[in-house]
Amino acid sequence: MAREAIEAVTAVEATNTERENRLRADSGLTVTTTKPVLTAVKAVADRSLTVWWSQPAAKQGYVTATAMPGGRTCTSNEGSCIIRGLDPSVAYTVTVAPKGEEAAGSASAGSISVKPIVTLKLGRVASPTTYVRPASRGKATWKVRGGCTLNESNTRITAPRRATKCQLSVTTAKFESTPKTTKSVTIVVTK
């Protein structure tokens, strides 16, 4: 039995050595793909996400980016596109795939999760429900950080007179079948 154990250890060591010899970091191994590769997703405009990808020169063509949940898409052959009309209180997972193949399950292996932003001009006043809505009719508790202010009745949010980012959140108490829920958004205060 001891001899079998020694033979098994020797076989594992030999396999590991073979693997190391085949896949050394400097071996010049080149990985090729026929699908677009998601490279970045950023929240740069109001209620939208800008998506960037790269793809092999031999496979240039139209690419569709998809934001889930919801399934909103954009399509382009320029290496980027903008998915619009998103809820800023939701984190979206974005994938890319060749146009027409997205439904066939050929989306990129990588995905990136990002929340869209909303904007408010310096010194302006708006209703907080413009940016985020309570999840139900349960009691809503509003909070703001980062320089923006809420009035006493939580019906108005005011942007500061300097460019900054504010976090606005609303926690809604349990109501009927809707559990206690907190939603938040990033408000970018701009000129």
C-alpha cells in the first residue's frame, strides 16, 4: 500500500511538472477569440451606461451590448455604444455579443456590473422621486449625503453650488407583500 501511495505522488508531481513546462508565463501563448470582449462600462451620462469592447480584426462587425435586468440594448460597429433609459437605482450587469447572436447564448464570457447616474445642475431644486421612487406605499425614510440637502418634508432635494456627487437613498418599510427595501442613486451635480 505504501508503494502505491508513492507511485501516486510521483504521478501527480510528473503531471504538475508537465503542466508547468507547457504553460510557462513567458511561453508566448496567444489566446484568440472570435467574440467581442467587454473592456469597460461607465456611467457617464444621465440614466445611461457607455459600453466599450474590443474584437478580433477578422471578426469586425456589429456588436450588441445588453444590460440586465430589463434587457435594454445598444448596437454599434464602432467599439462602443450607449444603453439609455435605465433606472439609476438598479445595478445592471452588461454583456456584449455579435449582433444577432445575443439571443443564442453567445454573449461574452465577461460581464461588468454598474449603476447608472443621474444629474442635477448647481443650486437647482427637484423632487427626490424624480431620481428614485419608493418600492411600495410603506413609510419612506429619505437620506442624502455629499452636499445635497433635503427639505424637512423630504419633498425637495437641493444641489449645492459646487460640482460634487451626492448619494440619495430611500428606505421603504414593509408594506403588504413588499419587503423592507432600500434604493439609492448617485446624483452628479454639474454646471
